Amino acid sequence: MIESSTHEPILECRDLCVSIGGQRVVDSLDLEVSAGQSIGILGPNGVGKTTLLLALAGVRGKDAGTVSLDGRDMARLPRREIARGLGMLTQNTRFAFDASALEVALSGRHPHIGTLGRESAADIDTARKALEDVGLDALAERSCRELSGGEQRRLALATVLAQDPAVMLLDEPTNHLDPARQVAILDRLWLRVHRQRRCQVIALHDVNLATCYCTDVLMLFGDGRWEYGPTSGMLTAERLSRLFECEIRAISDQRQTVFAVAGGAGNA
Amino acid sequence: MTGKSALPVLSVLVAVLFGSLALALALGNGSFGWPDSAVDWQIVLEIRLPRALAALATGSLLALAGTLMQVLLRNPLADPYVLGVSGGAAAFSLAGMLLALAILPIELLAFAGALVSSVIVFVLGQGSGPWSTARMLLTGVVVAAGWGALISLMLALGDDQSLRGMLFWLMGDLSYARISGWWLPGVAAITVLLMLRARSLNILAAGETQAALLGEDPRRRYTEIYVVASALTALAVSIAGTVGFVGLIVPHLMRLVVGADHRRLLPAAALFGGAFLVLADTLARNLFSPRQLPVGVLTALIGVPLFLLLLNRTGNRK
């Protein structure tokens, strides 16, 4: 690799078109994700945030366009190689069979271990560290099926953290989590992006979390249109009102700007 | 997986296996005893031993096939008999024999039948809608019933000494099973080869998308598992006919003992599957001695309640 690889995008898509049931939801998307970037995807329900993330991960079909990882077309890369550089937290995690939380987290190391190899002590350490990061270290030996919804969500995240890919795609990582956990998890992900020069793309419901944890924002309108730019420019009351098709107000104090739905009167 | 050694459990299972073999050799005609005459020795070595070894190989093969199918279905209810894969193997073998295709080895005919059956069940059963266990099981059960009817038809149209054949092809029977000693190292080798890929099986059990995200190519792996599970079922059917529910009972019990990690589950299932069928057949020989039951009757009597219990439990979780 060339020294100045920090400016090279790690994940890149060109002319990416994605449909849901024949309806084009993302049209000709060009996106570059480089080290240090945390890109938030915002949009109303059903605009194709999940579909786009799955297409970027290469596990769902796309209509047109290319996605490349480290400059190589992902369609031609073996899954194993992709999994070493790209990980994704999907929206639903279901565990069909019993396994301890540690074993589930350890499955994140799978792409890094030789086909016939076993997990090393270092892999187990990584998995334990990941459980600690999501606050599940005390439950390491607990069966994954005995965990609550929020705990299962954190366990799924620990698996991706153990995988430790350069690009992380996160589909609503804060679902089922209480506010304190939401902030703790997003803080952890933010550290990864900034200290370790990773990058991530996060589908988020909560605009206010995007203002804190995203360097850039991609807005999806659901009819193929999209808008992309740095967070500060993108997150304005006017744009958000247009995106979500309801009046959204920006309220500022000295520390931050918060967006809120203007309730009541306006939308009778 | 995480430092926990499976060795103690596996040693116990090896001991259980040898114990079951010893019991199978010593028990006969409803009596138990050490052989003390030349005739007794002949019975033990030439009748009971080959039959016990056939039971061992069949049980291991079915338990391994069941374990693999449960990865495909992501459900503990999958079993080669319930899903009609055994039935397909039996119907093809029988048809081949009736049509005098004896040039082809019976294992090959059985494999073709098992493969056709797997494709029907796993492709039609999956459908285009959301993943549904009920749909898959229903397809399997109906396909199994169809094979059963075909087998009955062929037996009815064939010559009349077919009652024994009926038991063999529809229930599974070890009365006349004879196998070469090479089967055992063969089954052991298959188990070891599968264990080498056990980590991939663990990942695949997490579902198609998750498996792809963790670096497995699910389509390719699923195809490989279809083929291997069909081949294992076909081998078992060519030894003992369609013995049911071993692939359901054994992996389920072993998961309770060693957990769901396939590195431990596969060897445990192979060992216990063998021991289980040896014991079941010994029981089948002796329970109503001098009458002999087909072993499939016993495995079904144990398997059906367990299946219903598991079905009820999976249903309740949703």
C-alpha cells in the first residue's frame, strides 16, 4: 500500500442504483468513505437505508454501479477477503442455536483465522475486549438466547467490534438501547473512527445523534434522490423538514443545536 | 471453543459406544451371556458383530446428516427421514433394483434419490417468501409421504416375498445388514473432515446474511452441505433402509451435552449416533424375542414425541 493511503477512500461506490420491489430508491449514488469519516444515513421509514447498507456490503443485489473496497471491485472479491475489511451490524440478529455470548463475539474473528485454524489466545482477548466495550463482559458465559433484546443487540455489535474491519456499516446500532447505552456505544464507535482511523456508515433514526457522531450525512428521499455533504451544512431545520416531510425546528443553546418536531398546530 | 475441552465428554461417549457394542454382542434371544461354545462364538462373530457394526455406521451417518441439515434449516427439527431425503434414497434404490439397474451400485442410486429429494424440499420449501420452518417441514413431510406411497406401489407390483422388503424400505431394518469393516474408518474419516470445517458450519448456522458478512459464501456452502448430507443419508439408507429420527434425536441430545459448537457437536453426534442405534437395535432384537422388531419402529417411538416437543418449543418462542 502507498504511504498516503489515508486520502484514498476505503469504501467507494460509483453510480450505485438500488431498488426495493422494482421501485428505485437510490439512484446513481457516488460515495467515498475514507479513514476518519463517520457518515450518517438519514431518511424516513422505508426509504432504503437498510437496502443501501446491504448493497454496500455486497450481500444484496444492486441494479447498477460498482462498490469497491480498497480500490478493488467487491463483486470480484471472495467473501472472506471482504469480511476482513468490511463488517456490518444488521438490523435483526436471531440466534438459531445456543452459544455463549463469548462464542458469538468470537465468531467475529472468523474471517481472520485460517480455514483449518483455531482461535488463538489473541482472538479470545479481542472478543472479550469487544464484550467489555458493549458492557457485556459480565455475561460472557451466558447463553445468547437468554439475553434481553437490548443485550442481544449489544452482543451483535460486539461481534462486529471483534471482527474489527476498516469499514463498519451499522444499521440502527442504537435500536433497543436506553439513552446511556446509546451514547456509550456511539462514543466507542467514534473512538474507533478517530483514534484508529477506521470509518463507518451508520443508518440512524435520531437526527440529534447524527449531529454528534457523524462527520458527513447522506439523506435519502426514497424516490432515488439523495443529498450528501458535511454534517454542519446538511443538518438544518429547512433540509430536515423537507426530508421528513414535517416541520422540524432547530433549538440551540451554547453547547449544541437540537432538532425537534414542531408538534400540534402546524400540521392539522 | 473457548478453552473448554471436549475430551472428557468425548471419552465418555467412546466408552458408551464400546459398552453398547459389548451389550449388542452379549445379548441375544432374550438372554445375556458370555459365549462358551463354538456355536455361540459363531453367532457372536458372524451374526451379532456384523449387525452391530452396521448399526454403528448407520447411526453415525444419520446423526451427521441430521446435524448438517439442521444447519441448512437453522432448526433442530430437520432430519433426513422427516424431510423425505431417506425416502427419496429408498425409492430410487428400490426402483433401480426393480428395473434391474443392478449394474449401478445401490449407494449411487440412493444418492441420486436423496439429492432429488433434498432439492425438492429445500428449493420448494424455501419458496420466495420469508423464511418459514413450517413450510419447509410441511414440504418435507409431504414429500416423505409421496416416497412412501411410491415404495409401497413398487413393492405391491413386485414379487410377493416383499414383506421383509417393506419393513426395510419403509421403517428401516438391520436384520440382514452386512457391511465391510472398511465402513468404520470411512465414517471416522468423514467425521474428521467435517470437523475441519466445523467453524464454517457455526457461522452458517447464524443465517445466510450473517454468514456472508463473516466471510463465508453461503450459496456455495449450502450446496456443499446439501450434497454431503444427501450422500451420508444415501449411505445409511443403503445399509439399513429408512431408519427414522436418529438425525433428530442424537444432535438434539448432544447439543444439550456439548453445546452447539460443531467442533464438539459433530464428533459427539457421530459417536452417540452409533451407540444409540446399536442400543436401539439390540433392544429391538431382544424386547419381544424370538420376534425381532425392525429398529426403525423403536427410533420412531422415541423420535416422534421428541419431535412434537421440539416443535412446540420452537413455536412458543416466536
